[in-house]
Amino acid sequence: MTNDHQSVLLAVGGGIAAYKSAILCSQLAQCGYRVRVAMTASANQFIGADTLAALSGRPVVSRLFDSSFPLGAHIEVAAEADLMVVVPTTANLMAKFATGVADDLVSTLYLQASCPVLLAPAMSAAMWEKPSVQRNHQQLQQDGCHFVGPESGWLSCRLEGEGRMSEPAAIQEAIESLLNG
């Protein structure tokens, strides 16, 4: 199946699971999706923009104020997206999205996006279980966001529990379900 006409905005959050965004980016590009990657500043601590640019075939956007987007990166990038996918969706990003905070490119893209939004949470079990995170999860569901995961399993903090980001194949399946009905 070729998906050349469909555009996926892959927003990468700052968590160790960001390495999985490279696998997902590659899989989506190979399936013919037009992939545009946006990254938080924290994401750059876990995966390089050059890797994601090479896999997507397009420059990565990471600054809210970028002169290559005269109307604003958040406006131009969001306008081309058929789906916004946030991989990994950190507790920080969930809080920003749930409360309308727009203090970086990814949180501003979320507010600007008129397309469906798919979130793939990733965090420690202790963070996932916090009442504030669960409230934000519920709020985002009420706001119409779609979720894939989190899963239970081995976490980067060397413990097992709920909070593991879903695998790229499961996220891609959710993407295709949302885009292709």
C-alpha cells in the first residue's frame, strides 16, 4: 500500500524511548507516508535530528521561531499533517497538552493541529500511576486524543511495570487504523 498522499507529523518527546521513534519513522517512510519530524529540546538528548532527517527524507523542525517558515513553524507544519503522533509522549508533554501550555514547538503544534492526535505514553510506572498523570490522561481522552499504550514490561529504570512505550509496529498499526479507517 502506498500512502504518498498522507502526511504524518511525528513529534518526538524527551524520553529514553525516543530511540523507537527512529524505527517508526523509517517504517512510515518505507510505507510511503510523508513524514515530518518535530522534536522537543529534550528529545535531542536522546536521539539526533540528523538520524530522523535521514530516515524521513525531510529536515527536522525543532524551533518555534524558524525563518524557513514565514507563517510560523507551528502553523505551516500543522497545516500539512493528516495525523500528529507523539512518540514518546512524556508526562511533561501530557501535562502541557491537557492544560493548553504552549511553550515550545511540540506543545504549540499540538494546539495548532486540527488533525487527529495519537499519543504513545512512555514513563516509569511510578510516574504513570501518579494521580496527576492519570487526570491528564483522562482529560486528553475527553479532548479526543487517541492512545496506544503504555504497556507493561521492562522499563529503563531497571524495573518492570506499566509505562513502557508500545513497540513501533503497534504504533504504526494505530496510525494506519486512524488514517485509513
